[in-house]
Amino acid sequence: MDPLAEFRAAVADPASYVRSATAQSGKKAVGTLCSYAPEELIYAAGAHPVRLFGTSGAERLADRHLQSYCCSLVRGVLEDALAGRSDFLAGVVFPHTCDSIQRLSDLWRLNVPGAFHIDAVLPARLDTASARDYLLDVLRRFRSDLERKLRVSISDESLRRAIDLYNRIREMLARLYELRNENPCGIRGRDVHTIVKASTILDRDRLVVVLPPALQALEDVHECTAGNKAKRVLLAGGLCDHPELYSFIEEAGGVVVWDDFCTGTRGFSGTIDGDGDPLAAIAQRYAERPVCPAKHRGIRERAEHLVRLAKEKEARGVVFLLVKFCDPHAFDYPYLKEALDGAGIPSMLFEMEDQLPAEGQLRTRFEAFLEMI
Amino acid sequence: MAEKDPEKEKRKIKAVAKMKEIMTAYYIDAKTAEQTGKKVAWITSGGPVEPLIAMDIIPVYPENHGAMIGASKMGVDLCTKAEAMGYSSDLCSYARSDISCATVNGGPIGGLPRPDMLVCCTNICGTVLKWYEVQARYFGCPLFILDTPFCHTGFHDEMRRYVRRQLDEYIAFLESAAGRRFDYDRLKEVGRLSIEGQRLWQAVLDTAAHRPAPLSAFDAFFHLALIVTLRGQQQTIDYYRMLLAEMNERIAAGIGAVPDERYRLLWDNLPVWFRTKWLSEKFAAAGACLVADTYTSAWCGSLKYADENNFLESMAECYTRIYLNIGVDEMARMVVDMVDKYAADGLVMHSNRSCKPYSLGQYDIQRLVQERRGIPTLMIEADMVDERSFAEGPTETRIEAFMEMLKTRKAA
């Protein structure tokens, strides 16, 4: 029996998975954009949070609303919603992220009937007391918005349970990353990708049940001796929804040991303090987790974080996987690269569009980079 | 010397000379700040300039500089330089040209004066946040970020509290950067002048409701510079008074911006700075006047929230609820109001590759305006500075087809 079977099924077809999961659990599914959506509150409201990534459909309904210079994530999410592929959602939550997700929120609200719609307008900066107080205010409003839309009451007790659950999930995902870091060629990059992505789709009560045996299975994987030769690579960027890239890197002689993705470590880093006011504790974790470039927390923090990670994980090189038309990441790339250069860590940039270029071309680029490092 | 065309001379706005004089003096002032001991702050176009004026700090606008770079057709060169520095060609062309210009002191005025501080207000986009981070690293000077939460469907109390608190932080930042106390009485006065200036700018734009319109959006793109740059100063008020008087004279004399105005159009988004003359002539040749636009009116769009007797308190709402920081549906309502106010026959939208908050959502605004007012619309694919994103031939064909449609509708 494949210990990752359920993870794979959820990732292969999130809509079908969530439809059947919610039919069984009786929970309402609430879609989220971006890793800053305060999922703990959705869970505490008795709902099932699902992160939306968008699929690339054949029809181009989103083209009636979005220009060609909009990123594939925003386009894909809108496409799914307009095509009715997101009709399993009872609601959708937009945390303020970037200029494009900000407009996606408007376009969804104006064009997608059915699901309720909440904007949780988080601050764009996280480095001041006023911003943190405002963040907490936004969570308070989000709590009452959810209560109204879902016709429930979110008690402090249910928030504490959510905190406990999310802490456990995040610890397990961190453990998964450590396992891979220790045995990077024994654990395939795409399996890690599958687990982490599924962790944003699976019913979280189910996730805490299926994660431990999956981790156990990976722990039992024999240490791979080829690991001595394979070159350790760290991935950086926004999100990567092309798991085949991991295989290309592995087949080109590299192993992915860590990442700085919002669908990776940025998304699950940070433990929430279980004591004290639960909402304030949740707010604190969002303010302090590794920062996304769409948010401000100093002018050098991201570079320092990336260089520290690369050194700590003994990465020979960094591969930037950037989504085309993602402005916040594109703005940070030159200074991040410069910081890596300064630390003697080589890097390469790969810009991802909706469709990846021909496989041969991709393999050649990764091979060239891995030969160089 | 060639004989001047009296018909053309009649249409020229005389205030232009004064405007050039003011802007030249301003740039000289800014560029010699180091010698005169004045501090220079770089600030975003939507940022609160009044506290700077109250502190005698010279505000400098990289976006205004970007417009100058675009208008002088130096955008491609500077954008290409930024791309060589690693910045994607998909990024905002104002940001790209400013970032590279800072390193080479190029552009039409030999670069901007070095900033002593940077003031970034997020009300226009998330791009400025990243752009100002880049410049803060490059110049090594302090950066203040005024975070104005996006108002999708409203302006909440917690938003007001947050922005209001940041205004205090802003003032403390200025005191520290300038090394002297903030003069709150002076701010009251600057605030009054700012609101007065915005009212006059609105009054100037309002004259275009007259038939024929005495000024066009292309004129407004030019005369805008003062309300952006020198808001809160007496000379801005004096200038717009003069311009308003000239517009009223033109109305009395029946002088329109466009000879034989037959069609009245609205413009949406930033100008295509490197083709303003070309576009203006194209539309004028077809008897169309761009009577108003969503861009230049943004600098007086917050008047409804302003309180001149309590300027500091009203700033939070004024600076948060600006045109680009609101939902697509509210933007569409404002465009519809403008269609009515200026009796527009059509809407021309610039789909601006550089500006996602302005452009994403335009298709919906286009549809909403069509549904509510049934007027023809035209979408032009371009960029404000980067000429590589503009194709003249296809644009010309689309303008011609659009004008043909307007003509048929008018005839019917």
C-alpha cells in the first residue's frame, strides 16, 4: 500500500477530493489564496480550508477579465471559478497579497456567484507595532465575518484546538523537510511536493492521521549512497506547482534539500504560542514567519534569510523558480542573487509560465547549472 | 522665420510657459539642495506630501521623473539597463527606468537629486514598496512606508486607526530625518493650501464639461505636474487660478482644445508618455477630444473626504480611499459618473502593461460602462514608458475603426 496514496489523490484532483471529503465530514469548504490566509480561523469555524492554485483548463474564460500580463496563478484560479470547477467551495478568502491577487478578489466578487467572499486585508508591512495591532484587528474582523457567513460561533476554545492542530501539522512538515535534508536522494522531491501541497487540501483532521505513517515510511527509506555524489540544491521563489521540475533536477545530478517557497517552508514555518490570547498568538505567527516579498519587514531580511538557509542546509547552489509576471519576486531577485554571489553560492533563474518549455531544453539548463556548481 | 498658423496659435494654452518656469525652478531647487542645505525626500505620487512641505523638505517624485523619461523617449534605453541588472522586463517601466537611472545619472535631467529619505505610500500599488526597498538599499537612506489598506468594499475603522497612527510615525520619521521638530500649525496651513489647490485643479478639469472642451486630457497630463509635485504651496494655487481663468476665457471665446469637436471621449489609465502627441493628433484629426480621464482626476478625487479644519485627521481617509486603492466596481461607478458629467460619447482605455492595479480589472470596467451607458469603448495595448510594448500600426487601425463606429452611431 502506497503510504502517500491519499496525498497523491488529493493533489491529482483537489476538487473531487474536497467534494467527497466534505460530503463525509459535513464541513463547508473555504478556499484561500496565498499562505497568509489565516487558516486556523477557518478550521476553528468548523470549515475545511483549501488553498487554491488553479488548473489550466482548455477554455479561456479568464481571458475576458485578465490581460496577458497577469500571472498564471491568478489566471488559473479565476479560470477554475468561472468554469464552475470551484463550485465545491462554500466561500473564498482573499488575504491582501499582491496587486494581482488584490484585483482577483474584485473579479471573483463581481463574476463568480455562489460562494461567499471575504477580504482579509492584511497589512503590507509587518515590522511595526501599529502594523501588528492592525493585523490583529483584521483577524478580529475576519473571525466575525466567518461567524456570520458560516453561521457559527468561533470560541477561544476552538481557536486553541486549531492552534494545537496547526502546530502539530507544521511540526510534522518541518520533520519531513529534515528527513529529506538528511537523506535527500532517498526521498524524492516530488513526493515532498505532493505531501506539502496535499497539506493545504486534505481535511486537516484527516491530515494529522495520515501524516505520521507517511513520515514513518519515509524515515524507513534506506539511506541512498548516491547521495554522496548528488549536488545539494535549494529552491527559492514564490510557489512551484510543477513537480516534474524536481525530477529534472534529480536526474541532472542534483538533489533538492530545502526550499524558500510559500508552498514550502514559508508556508509552514513558525509555531504558534499556545498560551495567552489565541487570536493574538495566531497574529504573531503570521507577523513573524519567513516573510513573502509582497510584505515588508526590513530591506535585507529576505536575502539574509536565504543566504542563512543555503549555508545551513549546505546547498551547493540555489535555483530560483519564479512565476512569470509575479512582480514582488521579480523585484527581489537581483538583490537576492547578489547576496548569494557575495556568499559564494551560485544560483540560476528559471521563469515559469503556465506551460513549461520543452523537456529537453529544461533538462539541458538544469544539467548545465549542476555541472557548474 | 516660418509663419505661425493662427488657428493653431489660438488653441495653445498660454499658461504653459509659466508652468515650465515653475517646474524648472523647482528642479533647480531640488538639484541644488545639497548646496542650500535643504533635505530631499523621494516620495510616491500618491503619498502625503503635505508633512514634507510643512518641514521644508523638498519632495521629489520618481514617477514624475519616469513620465519625463517616457516623454523624452529615453525609456527603452533605461529599461534595458535595468534588465541587464537583473530586473525582469515585465516589471513596471517607471521602476525599471528609475532604478537604472539612479546608477548612471542618465535621463532627460541627468538623474534626480540624491534622496536624504524615501517616503513610500502603498495606496497606488505594491510595486512602489519593492521599488523603494531597492532604492533604500542603493542609497542607504531611511525609508518610511505608509501602508494604506486596500478598500475593496469599504473603509473600516481599524483601517482608519492604522493609517492615522502611521501618520504620527511619519511625522516622527521626518523629525528624525530632518533633525528638527514638526510644526503642526504649519501643517494646518499647508493642508488648507493643499485642499485649495485640489479644488482649483478639479475646477480646471471641470471646465472640460463645456462644449467645446477648452482643454483635453492631453493638456491635463501636462498641467497635472503641480498638483502632484507642489501640492500644499501657494504658487500651485496661483498657477491653477491663472489656468482656470484662461479656461474660462476660452469658453467665453468658444475656443476648444480640438478644432471642430464632434466626439467627446474619456481616457482611462496613465498616459502613453512617448506617444501623447501622436495620440492627441490622431484623435483630434477625427474631431475627437479626450475631455477627461481617470488619471489626472485622481489628485482631487479625495476631496470628498478632506476636512480643511482638521487636515491631519482627515488625511488617513483621503490617502487611503484614492482611485487605485478601491474595488473595480467602485472604479466603474466613478467612470460612469465621469461619462455623465463630461457627456462622453466613448471610452478609451490604455491597457498598461506596467501597471497591474490600474489595468487588471479594466475589462470588467469596460463591460460595466458599456452595460450602463451603452457607449463604444476602445482598448489600447501599450505601456507608459516602454515603447517596446507598443505597436503603432495596429493601434492606428483600432483607433480608426473605433472612430468609424462613433461616427456611425452619431449619424444614427
